[in-house]
Amino acid sequence: MHRDTALLAVDWGSSSLRGARLDGAGRVLEQRVFTQGVLSVAPGQFAGVFESAFGDWRRASGAPCLISGMAGSQQGWQETAYCACPAGFDELAAQLSPLAQEPGCAPIALVPGLRCDGDCTLAGLDRVPDVMRGEEVQIFGAMQITGLRDGLFVLPGTHSKWARVAAARVTGFKTYMSGEFFALLRQHSMLARSLDANAEPDSEAFARGVQRSAQGAGLLHDAFGVRTLSLFGHMDAAALQSYLSGLLIGAEISAQSLRSGAEVILIGAPALTTLYAQALALHGVGCVRLDEQATWAGLFALSRGLGTATP
Amino acid sequence: MHRDTALLAVDWGSSSLRGARLDGAGRVLEQRVFTQGVLSVAPGQFAGVFESAFGDWRRASGAPCLISGMAGSQQGWQETAYCACPAGFDELAAQLSPLAQEPGCAPIALVPGLRCDGDCTLAGLDRVPDVMRGEEVQIFGAMQITGLRDGLFVLPGTHSKWARVAAARVTGFKTYMSGEFFALLRQHSMLARSLDANAEPDSEAFARGVQRSAQGAGLLHDAFGVRTLSLFGHMDAAALQSYLSGLLIGAEISAQSLRSGAEVILIGAPALTTLYAQALALHGVGCVRLDEQATWAGLFALSRGLGTATP
């Protein structure tokens, strides 16, 4: 029996399923990671996948469960709304979306996503909406952990998010497809044959890529340089993959208006935040780094409105 | 017999093989197009593919043959050098690379490519080489046709080239992977399911993409807008493919420092130069448009140094 479990916290993203048992103080008792991301689960199969991943935890603990991420998308378990920005913790907590459960079972609920309607400084110009699912929980979790109520929160990944927070509310954000572009170029482009996909990370080549992108010629041009550096033997295949990574992360950072000396809150897997921290430092920008602890802290804080099993 | 044929002009690119019989005044007598681009020909098979494509023309005319494009690359028929920029017509003509032929056969030669060593205005910063193969012939051909000796020559394609010409010499150029990025995003990315790949071109959606990219948020962000515009039903799948095309061509144009009222020389397939002309017009830039005639004119001009069949 897991009587010490107060919450099953679950982050069900596009490409992975992660869960943790948290105690009454929000401390992590146990974690699990599975490869069954939302994109790999067929419609109608979500309850079954959830049961095999966490059913034993549910039965042993009787604790409620809160799920964030793409599980609440059109392709997910049950579609949830997007909270419109500016959005604070209370708006998010008020829109948790319970799943229908059999009587006597502890509640399971999904966290809504966030949306914003493009850059409000571009009045009169074409505005395109933006969305996140899962990162909003990490942002509010990071606020819980750090006590920060204002700042630029950066969540690198397949689709990186840069979110502006003021007075503890997310006022707007932008998505960058850097991770997906990197995968596309590495796997499917003409550049693939110039790269050694199994190479160890090369910090110096990565820095050259970041610095190159800062020269402002644009990603469409800079990417071709991976081919020519290879063609003339100016950089070897082992280093070129890190160079390409630097070009992409550098392009993402160069698109921001960051002043030297600024500091951002960087949230994500350590392998990725290490790269972003290095690239930000090359732009003179510092960071506070957090990992998945931000997810668990966010879900724990949001769960306070959930009931427990009705006896 | 093709006694009127003075030159077999061949453009052998990555993905296609095109040839033309030209008369003594450079006029096109006949054209052929094949799908056997350099990337689809195995090492050692180039002579055989060439023979099946143009062998009858060779035997009937006894005319020399000049080949431009990727046939001169590492992956091609016979590797040729790159002329270093700044490069004029005479440097290119002096470096034609003859193929070994049996005695009595008319000569076959390959045109070298061009290389430059990055933006010379960026002294002290990281410089990355750039290359072209085939486009240099089109540029010199365009000069022949238009009489222009100065200007910005734009050759859209899988890897678009923007070349600066001064006093009839190519002083430098930059490659943009716009066409390849478009193909990658359309075929392999998360955006693919939002697009109708069989849709007719949508001029208004294309213009929205060009204008969106001009707002300067960067391609990594703007591309994600294809997904959110679809998600909220702001643009339908038929229009979104043109919108994405506008984002990419717009990003390529925004990367230049073009002043409104400028004019460029645009060389390429009419379907593509039509799009670029529209996007340039949205930036206030005009253009002179040329198609494959530039290739034949360039090869004809370069062929004057070639002999004919030795009797």
C-alpha cells in the first residue's frame, strides 16, 4: 500500500509518458518513464495505456491523478480547453477537466493548455495564435520553486517555448520549432550525409554554430554552410552535428530581443538546458536552470482543488 | 543528320538532366528533359546514361558537347574545380574540363563551379565557404541576353542562389536552402498533416506568408503558425501549403538587404520565378525574369573555345 501517496502526477507528452507519486508535501516518492507518447497511442486506447502504466499505483494509493501535456489535445485522451493569456495560476486551476470515473474511484483530471494571440506589440499586423500544452504546468511549478513572479521562462524541446511572465501571470509566449528542424535536417536533408549522427557532443563546434547564427545571415543560408564546411574539409563529420545544433539554438536565441546581462529561467531535461545555457552565455545572458522537478511542483500545486477517493 | 547543330548544351543537375541542340547562332533547335539527375545515377553509369539520352544527337551532328551542373561534382561524372570569386566569363571559360574521348569524337567538356569564401564585409568573423554548380552558367547567360553587367542575380530552387555581379564578374553569392526546407516541412514534419499537398496555389495565402515572415519573428517561430492557424480554423488546408511557401520565400528575401525600388534579375522555371516575383513585389522590389534560355545562352557563349570533331 502507498498510503503516503497524495497525488499521482503525470506528464503525457507527444513522445513520452512520465509519472510520479508525490507525498503530501509534494516530494517525489517514485518516478516512471514510458515511451508511449500521445502520438503513439491509438484513439480509445488511452485508458488502457494509463492503466498498465499507473494502475497499480492508483489501486495501492487511492490518490487522485492530475495529467498535463498533449493528453488534453485533439489527438489525446480527452480534449481540454486552452486558457487565454494573460493567464495566472487560478485561471488554470479553475479549468481542470475531470475524466468520467466509476463511483468510488479517485478523480483523474487533465490540465488545460494555454493560448495567446500573437505578439500584441504588432498591432495592425497579421497576428497568428500560439499554443502550449504541458509547459504551462512547468512554468507555474518553476514559480513555486524559485519564488519568481516576473521574467522570461524558456522551455527548450522539439517545440521550444519562450514565455513572458509578469506579476505571476503568463502574458504571452512564442513557440520555436528548433528541435523538430534539427531532427528533419539531421535525418532527411541533403546535410545528413555530411554528419556523424553518433558523434559525441562537441562544445567548440556548437559554439561556432551559435556565433555563426548571430551574424544574421539567416538559418536558410547558415544551414547550407554545414555542407560546404564538410565539402572543403573545414570541419569533420563528428563536429558538424554539434555545429548544426548550435545554428538552430542560436537562431532561436537570436530571434529574441535579449540584452546582455539579462537572466532567464530555463526549464527542461539537463542535456538540453546545458546546451541552451552555453548558447545564452555566448549572448551574455545568464540563467536559472530547473528540470522535471518543475513539472511535479506545478502539478502538485494545481492538485489542491482535486478531491480524493469517495469511500 | 543534324548538320545545323553547332553545340549540344547539357545541364545535368541533382534531380534532372536537360539538353538542347543549338545552331551556330545559339538558337534552340530541339530540347529534351530526363528525370535522371546526378543523385539517381550510380558511379560509373554516367557515360551510359548520357549515351541513351543524347547519343543519337552526337552521332547525327558530330557537334561538341558542353555540360554544366552537378555532373561536375564529387558525386558526378567527373569532378571539376571551383573557380574562386570574384570570377568573370574568361576565368570560367579557361577552366572547362574535357572528358577523355575516343579519337575522332567531338569533344565533351564540363563547366567548373564557382566558390566564394563568405561575406567579405564580415572581416574578423567566422567565414564559411559557399558553392554553386550550374547557376554560374545561367548568370553569364543572363548577362549575354540582357546586356547587364551589374546587379543582383537570383536563382530560386532547392538551393536558391543570390549572386552579386559587378563589372560582369560574380563578386560573391549566398545559398539558401528554402526549397529543401519547404520539401522537408511538407513531407516529414508535424505540419504535414495540416496541409493539403494537392492544393492549387493560393496567391492570397502566399502573400500572407511573405508578409508574416517580414515581421521578423524568425522562421522557427513562423513555421509553427501553420499548425495553429489550422488548429483554430483560421486558414484551410488548401491555403496553408501556399502560406508555408510564402513564409520560406519571404524568409529568404527578408535575409537580403533590399531597398524598396531595387530591381533584381530572376532566373529559373516560370512556376518558381512567378512566386519570387510576387514576393519581391511585396517588398517593393522589381525584377527582370529569365527561364532556361539563360542556361543555353551561357553554355553557347562558353563553348566558343571548344573544338569540333577531328576528322
